[in-house]
Amino acid sequence: MSDIAVRVRARRESRGSRGNREGRGSRGTSLGLVAWLAGIVFFLPIAWMALTSFHSESDAATNPPSFGAALTLDGYREFFGTGGGASPWPALINSTVASTVSTICVLLLAFPAAYALSVRPVKKWTDVLFFFLSTKMLPVVAGLLPIYLFAKNTHMLDNIWLLVILYTSMNLPIAVWMMQSFLAEVPVAVIEAAQIDGARLPTILARVVAPIALPGIAATALICFIFSWNELLFARVLTGVVAETAPVFLTGFITSQGLFLAKVCAASLVISLPVLAAGFAAQDKLVQGLSLGAVK
């Protein structure tokens, strides 16, 4: 009788575990479908912008939209100035210089600061992090007039290096916050072993800590580059012709004559390509960096 009870109990447990596996499998499938739907919803505006950029202005302005309209490259020709308009290359070069140089400066400043706050923490390091975060609480518009007056008095209006300084100072707090959490996952034993071997602090940072925290550094660099590339307010107010950036150049397509939708979509797609290319090139490091420390 006891053998029969043991068999019945084992059969019930087997059925229960099978049911749990089936339940987890169905939940995983449902979550996968939800993720695919969310991805499609976020991708549709980009796909629609890309399709509209290949339409003529008359077809792009139709309501309801004309999905089967003829495709043309007129929007891209007008954007690149082949029809006699302004060339976008100076604005694209300015955005590339400001975003790249400011990102490099942010990494050079944030990396040792994050090391001091994580691997070798200073006293009241949480207060220091809060101070960095508090600098982002000031509305950008509130600091626009003082910065404009400073740039005017120092003769730095319409200067690309002023944007480099501003983008560096704007992105530095968030970079320190991000890299502090990444460097906190670096094993202290590795650093102590390098110190025993006679390595100095610059060598430890460059050859020991940086390779371990490379995914986090890549994620921080990409986010700072995106923030700098997309910044519009300071670039709109502090630049004119010489230091005009790509977002400012894009706003020039909205004129009193109307909104040229196909041309704007073509310009938006071209201006978005550097960020998309950078994200695609660093996608493996980006995923590792954003998930670093998530599983202990």
C-alpha cells in the first residue's frame, strides 16, 4: 500500500513540474510577443520617415498617406544642396567635431572620478554623487542667458569649441554616475595584484581597470555622443553660420513658405545615421555595459 502511495505522489509531482514548465514556456512566449510588438511600434515611425523621404513633396503631403506613390531621390538631392541650396556638410562636420571631442573629454574626466568614487571611495562619496546629479536639476533655459552673456563678452559666439565645453560639462555628471556603477564591479583583488607588481595608478587605470570596464565605458560614450549630437537649444542660440550644427541646420527647412515634408524626412534620416551607425557598431559592448552589475 505504501508503494502505491509513493507512485501516486511521484506521478502528481511529475505532472505538477510539467505544468510549471508549460506555464513558464507560455509566459515566455507571451513576453516575446509583447517585446516584438513593442519593437514594431517603435520602429514604425522610423520606417514611415524613411518611406516618406523617397516620395515627392506632393505625394508626401497627401492625406491619407499615399503608400504606393512613386519613389524619388529629390528630397536627398535638395538636402545635399544639388539644387542650389545650402550644403549640409559644414553642419554635419561641426556636429561630428563637437560630439566626438566632447565625448572624449567626458571619458577622460569621468573615468578617474568614477574610479575614486567606486574602487577607491572617498569620504561621503554618496554626497559627491548627489552633487553631480544636482547639477542636472537646473533647467537648461535658466542657464541660457548667463552663458550667452559670457560667450558674448569672451567673443566665443558662433564658436564650435564653446559647444565642446558646454557639452562636456553637461554630460560629465551623468557619465560619472554611470561609470561609478560600472567600476564598482571591478574586482579589487585584480587592482591589488597590479599594485603588488609595482604598477602605478595611470598604468592600473589604462591596462587593468579600463579593459575590464570597457563595456560600461562604451555604453557611457554612446549615450554622451547621442546627447551631444541631439542638443539643439544651446546650438541654436550660441551659433550662427560658422559653428552651426546638424540639428540647427535641420530646423532651417521649416520656413514661412511651408513645411517640406519629404525634404525634412530625408534630412532627419541622414542626420540620424551617425547615431544609428555608432549604436550598431557598439551594440555588443552596449548590451554588456547596460547589463553590467545586473546579475551578482
